[in-house]
Amino acid sequence: MKIHLTSIFVDDQAKALDFYTEILGFVKKHDVPLGGEARWLTVVSPGTPDGTELLLEPAGHPAVKPYRDALAEDGIPLAQFAVDDVKAEYERLSGLGVRFTQEPLEAGPVTTAVFDDTCGNLIQIATQPQ
């Protein structure tokens, strides 16, 4: 068994696609209209185009807002992405205007940082020892 797809709720799919591709560097994999404004919209890591897909899912369900608000209020990231060097990625993303809620923090062998994805979520980046 392996993880094939996971999702993240976003306020605006077009805005999310821009952020996740233009700022974070993911690549669009699927973009299928579902009627109205909704799309089946996924992105993947550029180095693993056949790897796990991230679905940028519309946040229209009534349970989404209180769930995400509670996580954000408590500073809990909705997702975590692996990076080779958290400090370098922090500098790169900060230079692009990304707002971090937690600067790079070393916790034993792991370094993490948390940013706002502009789409209603906190995202953690992490570097783990090889």
C-alpha cells in the first residue's frame, strides 16, 4: 500500500495553483472541470511526476472553515513537505514574499519552518537527517 493522493482545502483554486506552482515549484498534473467553478486540480513534485499527487480541493464544505480556523489559531500545519534544506528554502520563499509563522527551528535532528499558503492553510517544511 502507498499514498497515491492527498488533498488540501483551498479558498480559491486558481490562486492556489499559482502559489503551489509559481512559488513552491510544484507542477500541475491534472486540471479537470467538474462543473461550475470546481476542478479536479492536482500538483506533483517536479522530480517525481508519477509520485503522490496533492489535490487542491475547494473549501466549500461547511466543516472546512471551522476545522482550518482551529488549526491556524493553534498554529498547527495542515500538511508537511520535505525539503533538502529548511533554512535555504526559508530564505528563498521569504524572498518571494511568503509569510512564515515559524522561522526555522531545530528540534534534535529535524529542522522545521511553517508558512501561510495564502489559501487558508499553514504548511510545514522539514528537513530530516539522511
